[in-house]
Amino acid sequence: MSSIPTSNQPTTTEQPAPLNPQGYSRIQPTADIAGVHHQTLRRWWKANKFPKPININGIPMFRNSELLAWLESHTANETQGA
């Protein structure tokens, strides 16, 4: 008898590709990086707690440079508060 895998998940963990500072990211991948739901991002940028996206052909896109700066300041604030 052969062994049948019980999961479709890969056996190795893949690291996400680093963000290109000159690039742009869509809402869902940005939410995944920030570790929040995409609707939370919408609330945050409307409350000026997160960088606002720009519209490219009607699609809200985040500048990766702003996202990286926000992530850096956010992780710095978490380590100072701990």
C-alpha cells in the first residue's frame, strides 16, 4: 500500500518575497503582511493610522516604500512598549 498525503499543504514553509520599495501592493497582500483583515486597513487609512493607497486604473494600491516605513515604525513601537 502506498501512503496518501492527508493535506494539500506543502511540506516546507515558504518565505514571502521581500517588498520592492519602488513597487506597489494590493489591499489583500498588504493586509496579510500587516497581519490584519483588509477591512481593518480601510478603517486605519480613513482614520490616518495607515498610509492611504493611491488609485491605479481604479485599483487601490499601496506604495511599498510607505508600507515598509509603516512596518518599521510599527515594529519599533512594539519593541519599545515591551
